[in-house]
Amino acid sequence: MSETSTVDRVLAGLFGERDDIVREGATLAGVARFEGRNVTVIGTSDRAVIGAEVALRLARATLDAMHDEPGRPILVIVDNSGHRLSRRDELMANNGCIAHLTRCLDAARRRGHRVIGLVHDLAVSGGFMATGLATDLCYALPGAEVRVMAPAAMARVTKIPLERLTELSARNPVLGPGVENFIRVGGLEGVWDGDLRAHFREALSRPLDGDDPRRALGKQRGGRSAAADIAARVRAGSVA
């Protein structure tokens, strides 16, 4: 391409020269250097749809990171329009391939790899859940768009008028699209505005305690008031 893409500018802002990050279509995978340490970078760009080949390529890069350097941080660039809906991908068991990618990221987290997500442009539905929500901490860039389902599509599925859904979303962030709503429910940690290297440095320095903070964050921020308490009761065996 004659013009440097936005994702290339983001990666250059984080890592400078990054000869080992390979672009295959809209897929990114490789190793970069950040302040003297290796970082595996995986993800997609250009609002890609995630098909079987993309999911397996990203899973392979995650497995390589665990094999080549235990504990190496992994940065997941999230920019997708969800999963591919082609007949071929369905026959290739795309849902299983995407689940495999999520399991690989989960295995990396359990083995002590700090896995950080960064929503670059668009994150939709299963494409966000399988990547951004499979990380330890997920952030967004200014102007990014996050949604599980477009409000108009949600209205068609639920048979609730769009106007009523819009009204409900204003009061309940669980129903609403957008970065601010996902921050309130704990799905996103925050927005990286300004110095990307400083934000990444801070995220890498966060302690690994093995617990998923999203439910607690959702309660703290008033976006999911009951999830943390219900999960605690289930773990304690006190739910009838």
C-alpha cells in the first residue's frame, strides 16, 4: 500500500522498527521488541472477518509464544467485523477454530503470559469475545467502536422496538454498544489516549494475580451490579 495504514502507525508508535511482525492480508503475527523484551503481536486489521484460517494462524502464533519463550507478553490487536459467515467457513468448523484461538489465549494466561488486548478500530460480537475478552486486560484506542450486536439487529431479534432499546441502553450499559458502556461493565479497562508506550508499559507492569477483574470492575463502575456477587455465591455453593 502506498500509504501507511493506521494499524501500522499504532505499531510503529509502540515498537518502532518491527521487522518480525508479518502481515498476511488483514492478519498480523510476529515478535517485536519493547524496552529490551520480546512481545508477541497477533491480531487483525482493516475490520477483517475472522475465518478458520485467520483463527488458526493467530492460535499458532500464540502456541509458538508459549513454546519459544515462556512468560513472553502477548499483545492482541483487535479490529474485526466478527466471524465470517461463509458456507465454506461453516464447513471448516469456524466456530471450533475460533474457540481454539480463545483456548490458546486462555492457556497462555494460565501459564504466566501477560495477554493484553487493544481495540484498534472495530470489535464486533464473537470476534471481540474470542480475542479482546480473552485477554487479561483489554483497552481501546480513541474513536474505536465496540458492540456485540448493532441496535437495529438487536431490535429485530428481541422484537423490542428500537426506540425502546435505545431508551433502555441509556440506563443499562449491558444492553448498549460503545466503548463507554463496555468500560462500565468491565469488559474494557480503559482508553489509551496519548503516549502509547507509556500506556503499554503500565499495562505490562500490572501484577498477575490469576483472577479475572471484569466482574469486580463492572460492580465498581456501576455497570454490572449483580454479576460479582452471584459468581461468588456460585463458587461458595450457596445458590439453590
